[in-house]
Amino acid sequence: MWLDDDDIFGGSPEGKFFDIVYNANKNLVQNELVKHISKSAAMELLLEELLGDEKDIEGIIANFSANNSDKVLNRTNDLYIEMMGNILTQNE
């Protein structure tokens, strides 16, 4: 996990995300999480459709994550930042 307490912004994207989630308007946070979970569901269904229902999608994702950990970590941080931006712009 990418954590840097000495970071100019005061921590990791994950840490800042949770700071915002705990302090922002509950409805805005809920809407953003619902959008993200719906997007995740759509991507899983797309993988099942492309690879076939009989494939172990969770295993494929776990294997991909293990073999591409740096890319996955970078994308995870990007998603935290994107979600923070969405929440903050609506919270103003």
C-alpha cells in the first residue's frame, strides 16, 4: 500500500479519501459509492460475457492483480482521487 505520512498532502490517496468520506455529505458519498459499485458490476458482467460464464472471474482478477501490482496500485490511487474530486465538487 502506498502510504507516505511525510507527503505534502498529508498522506495517501486512500487516507485522504476516507477523511473526505467521513466528513462529506452522506448523500453525496452514498451516490458516489453506488455509481462505483454499479460500474464494478458492469465490468464483471462484461468480463463474464467476453470470457464465458464458466470462467473464474475472481481468479482471473486476482491473478491479473498479482502480476500487475504496480499498475493496479496506480489505478486504485487514481480512482480514490477521482472519487474524492467527484464528492468534493458536489459538496461545495
